[in-house]
Amino acid sequence: METDEKLYMQGFNNGYLIAKHDPELAAKLTTQTNDQSDYFQGLVLGKQEYDKEVREWARSFTKGKPARDDKGLEKER
């Protein structure tokens, strides 16, 4: 039997990946409610984490700063 923490982490990782690769599915899955399941709680929070990172990444462009250091990308090879 898997521990609650392990189920939570699996759910979190799966929620993050589903949100990244199939946002519509992630939205449908996380509109359900199941407060008793550690896996489901992790799934919801994994999706929320991915959404948060995407918002922060997009916000970095509106502030005029790159999300990562792009030095050296324009150099000739």
C-alpha cells in the first residue's frame, strides 16, 4: 500500500504534466471534488503550480525582462 505522501507526490507530478501537455483535460479533471484523496489533492496543486509558473513567465515579458538569461544566443556559430 502506498503512503499518503507518495500518493500526493504522484498526483502533484501528474497534475503538473497534464496541465503542461493537455490543459483542457487538466481543467476538466480538477473541477471535480474529492477532498478525501491525497492523490487528487496533489493533482489539483500540481496543475495550480504549473499555471502559476506560466503566469510568472508571461508576466516577465510585460515587465521587459527575460524569464531567463539569453546571453550568447545571438552569437554566430
